[in-house]
Amino acid sequence: MAKKKVTISNPSGLHARPAALLVKEAGKFKSTVKLVKNEKEVDAKSLLGVMSLAAKQNDEIIVRAEGEDAEEAVSHLTTFIEQLKA
């Protein structure tokens, strides 16, 4: 298992469009990918799940993955989240 904490830098947070982009990126990996915010854990490959986190700018979330490409998934997705633009 791999995990890493990341801070949402997008001024709009993870609203519909960035959430959809994140779900698309997460879907590229074979590993199970989860996002955790304040003890709430959701499937990073589920748009409704990601949006239900209601993550806003400066919120910290944990990206966690388990599977054959877990390290790559966590590394890629944390960088992706850090670079999300409104």
C-alpha cells in the first residue's frame, strides 16, 4: 500500500470538472485508489464519491492506493491534484 497527503491548491476545490478529471486519471491505474478527508474515505474512481468529499482549497486529503501500480498511482495523482486549475 502507498499513501501520501496532498493539499488542494485549486481555488474552486474539487468541484465537478476537476473531480471528473481526477476520476479519469485514477481510472488509468489497476490499483484500488481511495481519497481520505477527515476520516471519510471514498473511491477515487467514483465521481460521486470524489464530489462527496466537498474538498475546498487548502483542504488536505490523503491519496491511498493498493495494488500492483500503487506507488505510481499515488505519485501521479498527488502531482495531478497539486496542479489542478479552476
